[in-house]
Amino acid sequence: MRRVVITGLGVVSPLGNGARTFFDGLVQGHSGITRLPDQLHPRLNCRVVAPVAFDSAAHFGPTRLRMLDRVSQFALVAASEAIADAGAVFEKGDRETTGVFVGTGMGGAQTTDDGYKSFYEEHSDRVKPYSVLLAMNNAAAAWIGIDHQLLGPNLTYSSACSSSAVAIGEAWKRIAAGELDVMIAGGSEAPLNFGTLKAWEALKTLATEDPEDASASCKPFAKDRSGLVLGEGAAMLVLESRDRAVARGARIHAELAGYGLSTDAEHITRPTVAGQARAMERALECAHVSAAEVGYINAHGTATLANDAVETAAIKRIFGGEAQTPPVSSTKSMHGHLLGAAGALEFAATVLAIENRVIPPTRHLLNPDPECDLDYVPETARTVANLTTAMSNSFAFGGTNVSLLCRAIAQ
């Protein structure tokens, strides 16, 4: 098995665009969560979301924009940043051994919502001619391949909230097995439209607005947590074999050392301790790393009543209880839940935590839940000089659980 490293990172997020801006926002405890303007969606009870400040016209011309849903726009910008960060100029031979794996839960949700509104609410008989191409789930991955002329496998993964973590893990497998040399892997999601928000509202999993501060509405592991906050954005990584990266003198952010995948196979929405624990255990076994070596866990941490308690119990099952468990934090407290893109964004945060030796905090954890009794790094980032190994968890409706493990690597 070949070792696989991360040489490029690209981010479009509610905390700002660019990997460095994103991580700085996490460390400083900023929140990208905000209140929906009253006039925007007067029929919504959902009042808080985590949007991206994104000027489409700054990145794409009007002709190109007619072919790109917001989800593809995010993916393309994040992928371009990641490729530039990696210094990856693809020659013809490189293109044939470079693939693109992208995770998304909802694909071109904005296009779909616009179409329904036009047809059913405005009674228009005309549909945008590119609607199918804009809305299809594989559009983001396809456009990355087209723009960078990457001729290897181009696949889209959709397993709800673990989609992009699966994409990254499966990309790792292709390189580790020697099938490919380079992969662009990550996820993108743009679900902040009326139809999607209304559907999530019906599930009764969305957070209620904090009465004093809307930006504090997502409270993972807190006793007064009320649910998740939907966000949008993208994160892309350049993965390549360590030998290739070293040979070309690339800067290496970290090594992707382990990938654990499991399925609950019990309930479509209710998580299980056993399923989540299996994913973490398999990631450790894959990386040949002991639980004691892990210095940080970026939790799935959705701020729903069920997930946070179950994840806490699953972490304890693998790491041995409160005394032995490493620091844990949920960055969703600041950037919200990006659904299919969540795993990629949070893994990028985990890689940057390793690289900078700084653990981002869990914000708004002022009233801890007694059932959630681990070290969640409340409120303030923590510098850890010997932080070399970390895990990122992504769990999903449908029961697909993923744990990714990264570690520092000597340059």
C-alpha cells in the first residue's frame, strides 16, 4: 500500500473563502451563522442559516453561469484553489492518472427549486433549457474534470451527510492501491433555498434561533441545543502518493493515513453507537494507529439531541472514557451543517489543525449536557504543541458512517 498525502486545500465556506481564511475564522471563534431576512422567506419557520458570501460574476462570465448551478460554482472555485495550493500543473500523462471524486447530498438543489417555483407557482410553461445539466448530482465533479482536463475516473458519491468523506476515503483507496497517482476529492453543497429549507423544517431537526444572538444558534453538546443549522459551501483536496509529492518537492499539509467506513443498518435517521464506533475503529486499524496516539477528534457534532449523545458514547467506546479521550470539537457550531460537503470541510479543518498545532473550539457551549461529558474545547481554540494525529467523523441519515484519520508528516 502506498502512503497518501494532502498537498492542496481549497475552501468556500460561511466563514470566508480560501482555506486560510476559513481556518483563521475557526480559530478566532467567528460564526458564519446568521438570521434569514424576514422578507426573504416569509413562509419559513426556520430563521437561521449559514450562507456563503460569494460573487458568482467575479469567477464566471454570464455564458458560463447559465451552465452552472451554485453547487458547481462552489466546487470549481474550491478545486481551483486546491490545485493551485498543490502547485499541480498537470501534464498529459498526469491527467490520465488523475481522477475526481466529489460528494454531494442534493446536487443542483437551487436549479430544482427554481424550476418547481417557475412551473407550479408562477405557472410558466418554460423550463430553463439546461435544467437537467445544472441539477444533476455529478455536474460539479464533471465540470472539475472538464476545466482541468483530468482523464482519470470521475465519480460522484451521495450518502447524505457523509458523502464527501466517502469521496475522500475512496480517493485515498485508489492512490494507496497504486491505481492512480493524484485525486481531486471533496464535496460541495448549496441547499439554502425555500424548498430545501421547508423540507428540513418538516423533519424537526433544525435549530431554533437563539433569542439573544442568532449567530449562536448552533450549540453542539450543550444541554440547550435545539438542532442543526443548514449551511452551504465546498471543500476540495488534492491527494497524491507520498513518493510523487516528495519527488516533485511539493509542500505536504498532512498524511491521510486511515479510512473507516461502516453502516448502521438499523434505522434511516437514528444513529447507533455501534455503527459510529466501528467506523472509528476501522480508521485506526487502517492507519495502524492506536487510540492513545490520536490527539484530536473533529466530531460530526450536529447539535441534534440524538447525534451528540450517541457520538459521545461511541467515542468513549473506542477511546476508553473521559480520562483517556482526546479533545473533541464540533466546528459546525461556527459554519453550520453543509450536508454532503460537511465531511470535506471538516476534514480540511482537521488537516489544518494538525498543520498549525491548533484545535478549533466548540462555540456556544456554555451550558454542557451531562450526557456529553468529554473535553469539547469550549469557546476558545487550544494550541497543542505535540498535536500530530487527528480524526474527523462524518455520519449520515441512512446510516453511512465515515472516519478519516490524518497525521503530520516530516517534510
